[in-house]
Amino acid sequence: EDLVLLRYLRSNGFDPEKALEAIKRSRDWFILMDVDQIRKKSFESVSSNFQPQTSCYKLYGSDRAGRPVVIISLEALYSKISSTTDSGQIISSFIWAIEDILKQLNTIKI
């Protein structure tokens, strides 16, 4: 949590009030998008057109500072859900992919 706070402070010029507002906006967005529910779902339930043979992201190790490097193919992600034009489903699929990446990063050593 300290690193998250530092990220918000850094992105807001180390102004605590602006950082707090940014955190509140993020929290509100997480609630609006129902991220907690998306985290609990499988990709099949998030996307109506799941193609397990097509990967939409790949972990590429880490950069010189030790931060994980992930490449996300939005084209591949979108192809998995191309049967819909529902922006909510597209965003839910993207959120699920990000959450899955974070879950994998917590279980592997980079």
C-alpha cells in the first residue's frame, strides 16, 4: 500500500490533497465498474466469446528497475470479445486481464 500511495503522491506533484482526490476517484471507479466482482469471475464468464488458444497478454520479465514488464495485445483481447459492442463487457474483459496479470505476478518470481 505504501507504493500505491507514493504513486498517487508522485503523479500529483506530492500534493496530499490532490493525491487524496485521485485516490477517491480511483475508488469510485472501482466501485462503479464492480471490479471486486470481476476479480472473482473466470474469463469465460466475463467474455461471451472466449477463445482459450489466443493469449491477450504475456509477462516478459522485468525492466532494469525490477518492475514487471507486461505486453497486452488489445487486438487479441478484443478478438476474444468481438461478438459484442457493449463497452461494459469490453472494459470488464480488460479489467479481468489486468487482475489476472496481477494475480500471476504475485505467484511468480520475476
